[in-house]
Amino acid sequence: MSNIARIRLEEASFIELMSVNPVSKKQRLTELLVDWILICLYLITLFLVMLVINYVAFGKALPDHGELYSQLIATFTTTIPVSIIFAWLDFRWQGSLGKHFAGLRLVFKRPTFGKSLLRNFLKFLPWQLGHVSVIRFMYGKTDFLTIILYLLSIGLLVTYLVMGLGRQDKRHLPDFLASSQVVQVEALEDKAP
């Protein structure tokens, strides 16, 4: 990783965020698409591994262990690992593979792994809420809580997309709470010492 790409964040105690960010919608959508494809590849691999493990352990590729088991598997094999991996990538390399592919990087006012972790847990919260609600639906729970979780997952996702694509600074709710911003590589090179 070049010093220009990192803009020496290890030495910086404060990075000024941009009020008008030139990141294009095409760049953000490219980033999202690449990351989505990579996450899908992980999920397909995970599914195939789980089929083999279940078949060896239980004699069935898709045994039904109940709702709690399904919730725990979804949480501990998808949302948590993906959130931690993305947090590490954002902190260590200023962004996911999708960001790098699209010519983008993530900067923090004061970079810490904790802020990166907060940003990514919030970023993937709609996904987790979607998991919880869909699994509850699968087990016949169509109660108020299930519907609220489902609507909240969709609402947060739409809010994040509208904010990230529509605001002048291109920041969404997790960026505000983590004091971060997705920027173009060229913008970092302009600020490099």
C-alpha cells in the first residue's frame, strides 16, 4: 500500500472531511456491486461447507434444528464475520476490495479500529435485521415484532442508500456516527504531504 493511498494516517491525528464530495454514483454503485459479489461468493462457499458438515454430522444436508439454531448460524457465520472483515479492511487498507476497485478509499477524522467496527456493524445492521425477520417468517412467526424488524431492515437500507448517493458529502448514517467518509483516491493524493 502506498503512502499516498494511506496519506500517512498513522501519523495524522485529524483528517478534515469534505462538505462537497466528488464521488460519483457510478463509483459508489460499482463499489457496492463488487463487495456484494464477493460476499455472495463467501455465502455460497459457506453454504456448500455447511451442506457437507450437516451431511457428515447428521446424515442430512439440510436438517431442521429450529429457529434459535438458524438465528445463531446466520449471525455467527455471516453478519459478524463479514462485519469484522470489512471493519479490518476499512481500518487497515482504507476500504474494502469494492472501494479499491472503484478508486475509492475510506477516511476517518480520527482513525481507530473501534470506529471502523462501529461503522461496519451499523452498515450491516439492515442485513442482520433482515436475517432475523426472514428466519422468524420461515418458522411461522408473523407477529408485530417480525414485521417491525423486516420494515426496519428495509427502512435502514433505503436510508443508507439515499444518504450515501444523494447527500453532497456522500455520507450515510454509519459514516456520521464513526466520523468517516468515502472519498476518491485523487482527493487523497491532493491532500498528501
